[in-house]
Amino acid sequence: MVDVFSAKSFGPDSVIIRQGERGTSAYLIEHGEVEVYRTTDDGVVVLGKVGAGGIFGEMALVDDQPRMASVRATRKTTCVEITDKVFQAVMAKADPILRGLILAYVRNLRAMGNRVSEMDAIKLVHLHDQIANHLTPRKT
């Protein structure tokens, strides 16, 4: 199965996957680093960074839902692409209990991710209001 994987290189600031798109591949980072971020009504929220040995894009392959976040290279990055076809072939051979656990895990991560986004949006609005109140001249 090793011969079905392909390496892909990305330059700095290259967007590798986009939030909201259908996922057709996951990526294992050989060299480099990527930044995971979400775009909200209030702007861009960086969720974290993933370095060599890390994987991203796998959730969309597990549950066939749109991408929760975008990912861009922070520097020159080389990844091994894991296509949906390869991933599904591996999952088909996995124990049904393991498949169920992986699906439940991904669904829980999505639910928590959505709640965190909602909380972050509420916190940002609250922070915005506090700053606006502080900067607004008070009538004396």
C-alpha cells in the first residue's frame, strides 16, 4: 500500500485545505509546519500549529462532513497525502468497534469545536463591548 501514497510540497502561506470544503485527503507532515485556523464573523481564529509527524484533514475522511477549519503552511512543508480512497480501504479492514469509536470521537470533536467557536464569539463580543465602554468618553 506504500506505493499509493504521494508526497506534496507546499510553500509558505499556501492554503492546503479550506474550511467548509468537502475533504478528499488527509495529510501527514514529513517536514515543516502548518497553522490550523477558522474564519468566523469576527475574523480569523488560529486554533494551533501542527509540525512534523502530525496529521491534519482526517476528520472529514472519517465522517464525510465539510472541513471544520482551514490549514496553511507556515514555512516550506512536505506532506504525505492520504486520499479518501486509501483511507476508506484501510477503515473497511478495521474492526467494526474501532470504526465506531473513531466516528464517535470525530463527532465529539466537531461538537466541542462548534461550542468553542460559539464561546469564543461570545467572549470576543464581550471583550469588544468592554473596550468600547472603556474608550467611550464619560459624560461628567
